[in-house]
Amino acid sequence: MRTNTTSRIRDLEIIAARIRRNVLEICRQRGGYAAQGVALADIAACLYFDEMRPNGNGWFHDRFVLSNGHDAIMTYGALAERGSYTMDELKTYNADGTRIDQSPIEGQLGFEITAGSLGQGPSQAAGIAWAERKRGSDKRIYCLFSDGELQEGNVWEAAMFAGHQKLSNLVYIIDNNDMQASGHASDVLGVEPVPEKFEAFGFAARRINGTSTREILDAFEEARNTTDKPYAMVCDTRLFDGIDCLQEALPMAHYVSRTGADWDAGIAEITARIDFLKEAFG
Amino acid sequence: MNDEMATYGTRDPAMLLIGERTFDPAPFDAISFDLCSRRKDVVIMSADLSTYCQVNRVKAELPEQHLDVGMAEQNLISVAAGIAKAGLVPVATTFACYATRRAYDQMMICMGTGPNTSIVVGFTPGIANPARIHHQAAEDLGMVRAIPNATVIDPMDPTDFRQALDVAVDLPGLVYLRGHRGDTPRILDPERFSFELGRTYTLREGTGIGIVATGHGTQWALEASDLLTARGLSHSLLHVPTIKPVNEAEIAEFAYAHDQIVTVENHQIVTGLGSLVTEIVSDIGGGPRITRLGLPNTWAPGGTLPYIRAELGLDGEGLANRIEGLST
């Protein structure tokens, strides 16, 4: 059992803030899914810098499946902090001819599946979890998807399968941001109550604040200690969580164009936050 | 017509055919069991149709190599893709209509964009299902061959079905095979026939009319071939089990060696074998006339396969008459 020490949480919060800044630096070049990348930074920090175990070979023993391809910006921001990508290369995001796809194809570093067709990650992650367990592996499988994807039937087929198979090595991380392409999910097609739905499908489930490092770590720990069923972390977030000026200006920003945000203001705010965290806990 | 050939009749040049036909009541039952016995990394997957795809022995005797995801074809294909990404070899089985129509996006995106072996076997393809329209996938070959780098195989009998699956488990990416179930005629001699990906097989050799067929269509074309031989009409028959990657050179060589080409397939006459042969010949130009036989732009009727075939002119007699009519 790991202890949620103050220093561990502080370190992850600094990493999360740096991920947020990376996301803005990347998206300001040609636009992108900045609001999601910023909001998911705490989950990314906990996942890539704490929860997933290293394989001793520069990568991870555990496996992460990104289902909503456009949230790749979160992974890019985090992998830049790991040094897996350079920021110079990541700044070609959304450029013609780049390999830094906004929604990547299977095989690119950090991306286990081709994830642009939404709702297909949970079942592929469940297949990976089933096969890893069958092979006797202790790998844990983490799959991030969005509340909007809960409107896809394939997600519930996957949940029914994972619950039936008692895939306790599987963790679903649901970005419950109440925002999809055409507006609030609660207006388009309501998906709540999300934890209760997964519980009904045989999961252990918990609703958390998706920007609380402590709550994220606690949920991951609870998932690890759940040995007889899969786990659903329902992470309440809002677009641009963690950068107040952009959240206030762009509360509905599913996609932000190059000129669609005051990038300088956002970067200034998050830079000040990084400096504050360093000083406060330094 | 070449007199010598006409006298000699149409022959099986490679002696690939069994002399006496028998029927295999459940080809995939043995094929899947033997494969799983040999390859412990293979998982036969079902979507509530294990009995109807004849996955009985694996389910009963090798249950650790069988996985049923319930009546959920999108999940069948995408869970299978996940299993492949974890290093096992999934063989997802369901009816062709469900694999392609209900889970085409999962086939293309989850299986078709990665390197891991991911096999889908579509049973009761084309008109080989008594329930009309919704159970009759007569466009599956065209759908799957449109996926870049996919492999598409339409075997004609238990022998090439077995051998093709044995090859498929070592191929990269998405492999789609059409399956055979129920009484399936044993036509190819397993002692002489050897499936090679992309290879075509000349089953009858003559002059004038060249018949190109695949899958059930090859079975039907052989019936017509017997009648045409009895009527003294020289012709050839080429079996093309591999729809993709197709052997363009062998098909072109066959096509240009004949005065007319007839394609026979258990499929719509658009997007499948007929279209494929037409594309190949058209790319070269100046080729023979090509007549495509299969399901025209219509829904097939339901019922027994002999009835459906007769209604569509795809029974042996109907095919023979249509082919003979082309030569006059």
C-alpha cells in the first residue's frame, strides 16, 4: 500500500501543471483539443507518473488504452514530461504531414489502439485484460473514455463482458465532463447516473473529482484492491479545469482554433501556478 | 472450338479434385478443434452462435480456448482485437451478415489498422442461409476487400477452408474468411491440394469460355462444368479462393487465354469476384467480354439453398444454360 504523502501529491501536482502548460504550448500552434488535455492533466500525471509500473525498459509494464482519440493531447502533454516525445516534435501537432496526429493510429508511441471511432476502446481494453489474465500476466489495463462515449452501445457491450468475466485487472477511467461535440451531454442525451450504471454491470465504481490528485490516487488504490470485479473511476471534470482564465472564457470549447484562445494568458497563469507549487513546497 | 479438346473433354489438369464426392457434416468443428489442439495461442470466439457455427468440440473439450461474448457483434470484433493486441490469436466466428454489417467499423478500425493477427470467420455467407435478406450477406467480400491490407479468403470446401485458416493464423492484421457449415461437399483432394495465399487453382482446363469462381460459387461452377462437359462445350474453371491480396497476374493470364470470361460467386455481382476480375482485365485493356453471375441487384429469396439457387439461376443446370448461351 502506498501512502499519499504530501510530497508525493505535490510532485504530481507540479507534473500536472507542467502537462497543462505543454498542452497549451502544443495547441497554440495550430489549434487542438486543449480544453480536454488541460482538464485531464491530473489524471495523466497520476497515471503516467505514479500508477502505471515501469517495465525497466523505458516504458510501462501496465497498459493504457485511450478510447477517445482526441484526448491524445493529454498523452502528448504527459509523454513530453517523460521525455518520450520532444516538445519540438509535439508542436507539429495538427500540421500537414506530421506523425503527431490529433487522433493517433495504433502503433504510435503511447497509443495501443486506433481510437478515432468513439466507443471502441472499452471493449478492446477488456479484450486485452482478458487475454493478459489468460496468459498469466499481472499487467493492469487502464482505459480512458469520455461520458459522451457512453452513448455508444459498444461501450455497454464491453461493460457487460468485463463485469461477466470479472476482469479485476481492468480500470475504466471515465472523463465525465458533461460536454460532447454538440453541447452538454445532459442536454444531448443524459448519461447519468454513471457510477450506478457501471455497478449494475458488475463493476466497483466511484465518482471522484477528476482534478483532485488525492482522490485519483485513492481511486487507483481502491481499484488495485478490488480483486473480483473491474473498476470504474467516474472522474467529474470540466473543460479547461486547472486554468481559470481559459475556463471562464471558453466553457464550451470542445475544440479550440489557433486564434480561439488567449494562449498567452493561459500559459502565464499555469506558469505562475508551477512557480507557486515549487515555492510553496520547495 | 478446339476439336481435340472437345473430344477429350474438359479435364482436371492438376488432379486436385476428389473422384468420389462425400459430404462433411460439420467442417469447422474439426478444423477449429485441430487448430486449437495444435496452437494453444488461438481463441475461438462466439457471439451466441457457437452451435450455429459448429464450434462444438472446442467449446466442450477445450473450453479455455473458447470465449463467448454473448449476442454482441461489435463487442465480438473489438474484444477480439484486444485479445490480438495482447498476443493471442482470436478467431471470431459469427454469421457473415453480423460480422460485416453490424461490426464493419470494428473490423476496419480495431482490427484493420494494426499488425496483430485478427481473424473473422463469416458463416452462411451470401445466399447460404434460409432467412432472406437479413441473414444473407451478399456484399461482405466487397466490404472487406475495400479495407487496405486486409486478407479476404472465400474457400470452396473443407479442404481449402482448413488450409486457409492454418495459413491465416500466421498472417498480419485483419483476415476475413467465409466459413462453411453443415453438409459441405468434399471436392478438393487434401493429398494434392495445397492452399497458398493469393494462388489460383485451375480445376478444369479447356478453351473458349473461362469460368472464374470462388467459395460456394466454385462448387456451383463445378456442377455446371460437369453438365457443360457432357454437352461437349469446352471451357476452363479457375478457383480463386484469395480475394485479397489477389493474384492479378494469374487471373489476367487466365482471362486473356479465353474468348469469354464468366465469373460465378455467392455474392452480389458488384464489388465481389466479378468486379475484381473486371477491374484486373480493365486495367490492362482489350480483354475478353466478362459476364458476372451471382446475385444481381435484388434481394434473394429465402428457403433451402437448392431453391434459392434455382430461383436465381445459380443451380448447376441454370448456370450451365446461361454459360452455354453465351457461346452461341
